[in-house]
Amino acid sequence: MKNATFRQLRVFNEVARHLSFARAADALHLTPPAITMQVKELEGHVGLPLFDRKGRQVSLTTAGEYMLVHARKILATLKDAQDTAARLQHIEIGTLTIGMVSTAKYFVPRLLAEFRREHEGVDMKLEVGNRTQLAKMLHDGEVDIAIMGRPPTEFSCRAEPFAAQPHVFVAPPDHPLAREQHLPLDWLRQHGFILREPGSGTRAAMEAFFEKRHFEPRVVMEMSSNETIKQAVMAGMGLSFLSLHTLGLELDNGLIRLLDVQGGPVIRGWNVVHPQARLLSPAAEAFRYFMLERAEGFLAQQFSRHLPLHENQVITSPPLTASTAPLGQE
């Protein structure tokens, strides 16, 4: 192992992450033969195969699973050293890897465009997943900083709220409940719901809202894509519960209607999150500050006009705190 290179470890980590040589090549801007060569050289240093290859199917061997743990620790340590050097030089250069839950992709890119104009020396890479996937990326050091709703509880992290995130009930424009006000939740019982997948923050927020009110929805479909859910709602296949920040175009064009359900909207917070154990690079620190300073005003300007709040409605959101529980515990 003493002759293994950081390049080989990076390639190994990327192939293990995607379980695909071709996708790893795309991610690293290399050719598939170059990826294969780097993996073979690393396997030669280890003395054991790291992947099982059956046609296009790729899986880690037992040796590969053990080596991946150590490879990621080495790469994370190298990244920390690079970030520390950058902090000492007070420079904002290099690559900033930002993770975000899929719901955030409706507004984060526009904020990133503004950030990029102000920090031209920073190259940015985006990773998208649901809450469970993003928590793993943070823990494994695959992203420097993340934009998400409910922060991880599996490890110690710093989570700073930067804006409110309303979640709303939605229906097609011609739905019989679309023009009703102060809808009792019980009126939704006879209607089917199209839900986000378990593990998503949106699903967790909905389940907490329903559990508190002893309401069990009639689930007709589960999907992992906000876009697909919106298309299904517009087609009249059911009601849904989504973040308001996914609905700008549909509401502006009258393609979806918000339902004025009693107790709604459900307000959660958007957080900028990073592991406590890792120092932020100057670029990541600049991005953190940018989100805390700019994002709330941007979201309010883009979405607040759609929100049907009533004079006597009081909306509270539980405080969001980062857990210090070790990995694997809640």
C-alpha cells in the first residue's frame, strides 16, 4: 500500500460511490480505460481485488469494503489539510462541494449563480439526494456543506437556520376542495395522497403533522421526485404535501392550487449544515455566510405571495438543534 497514490484513492472512492466505472469516469472527467487502469494499479498495491465485475454489474469485495473506509479517511484528512492551508492564506479558491436535498434545487442554483459572481476563484460541485442520503454524504466527507431541512441526528453537526420552509397541501386547479377555506383535515380523508418516499424531509414533516392530529392518509402512490408528484397532481391522480419552494412555476401559471387546510401551512426551517469535526475552508465559510445573509430575502421575494396566511393563525416551528449522538444512534 505504501506506493498507492491519492489519485488512485480518489478514483477508487468514486467507483465505489457510483458502483460504475463509466459514471466515475464522467464525475472525474476521465476516460473509462483510465479509471480501470487506476483501479488495477491500486488492486496491485493492495494485493487483492477491490471490485467484483459481472458484466455491467459492479460491487465491492470484502477487501474493497474495508479499503473504502480507510481511503475515505485518508481523502478527508487530505481535504482538511488543504482547507487549513487555504484558511492560513486567507484565500477563496479551489473546489467547494455543496450538498442539497432535492427540494432545494428549485432555488439554490439561482443563489449559487450570485455567489459565483462574487467569488470567481471558487469552483463549485453540487450533490443532490434526500435527507438520508445527504446525511451520509456529510458524514463521509463527500460534501463540504449542505442545504437541508431537518439536520442529521446521527453525528455532531452545526446546523444554522437561514429561512422558513412552508409545506403545503396541493390539488389540481379544478379539485372540489380548491376553493374552500379553513378546510378541516378530516375532509381530506376520502381523497388519495401521492407522497414523497420514506427518508425524505418532506415525508417526515407530513408524518409528524398527521401523527399529531391522529390522521392517516389514504396513500395511492409514493414517488421520489417532486417533479413527478407535481405532474401526477396536475393530472388529477391525487392530493399531495410539498414544500412551497418547489411550486413557483405551477402556482404562477395556475396549474396547481394550494388547499387552505386548518393547521397549515407546516413551517419547517432551511438549514446550512456542516460536521462539527471539520473546519470549513474559506470558500465554504464564504458560502455559509452568503446563505445566512441573502437566502431568506430571496425566498421571501420569490414565494411569500403564494402563502395563504390568516390573521388569527399562529405558526410555530420547533427549534432545530444538532445532535451529538454517535453514528447509528438516534
